[in-house]
Amino acid sequence: LVIGNEAITNSSIGKKYGTIAPAASDDVEALMLQNKLEQARQLLEKKKREGGFDQTDENNLDWVYIRLAKKEAKAKRFKNAVQLLEQVSKDTRSQEEIRMLTRRYKKSAGGS
């Protein structure tokens, strides 16, 4: 599946952010693959609040936050992008990317 300019598959997401789980995450995965990121975010955040949130869910939510942040930045809503990046878990494998994007978006927003 291609979302924007990026081909998205379980293996491409898994390589960078961890695997996408089947079963309860099927709905989330379907939303992610359909680029319905806000709906995926809402489902994952609800699951996190209610319990039963596992490492795969955390990886998926991190991936969604990063994609939403990039989307916000593309729309020149840099403060929103930074807020989304600040929600990414601190133990994600993509911390360097998060730091780089956060610096870029803060600079573009005119803040530090």
C-alpha cells in the first residue's frame, strides 16, 4: 500500500518501529494502512487508558504520532507537530529522528 510517497507494509513498519500485531490490532492496522491516522490514534489512546496496551500497541501509536506530526508540519502547523512528537514514547527506536524533527519544527515555528 502506498500512503503519500511512502509504501507501507507490515515489514516496512516493523523494520523501523516494531511489528503490527494481529487480532485486536487488526482494526488499528487497517486504519493505519488506509491513512486514517487520527482514528487509529483514538483507538490506541483509548486502549492505553483502558489497559491491555502492549509493546506492539506502543510501537503503532508512536508510528501514528510521527506520521501525524509530519502531516501537521506539511500543513505548516509546527506547534501541533511538536506536541505530537512529544507524545512519542522515550524508548522508541527512532529517538534520533524525533529529536531532529522536533528541532526542525520548533525552528520553523519560531520557538526553541
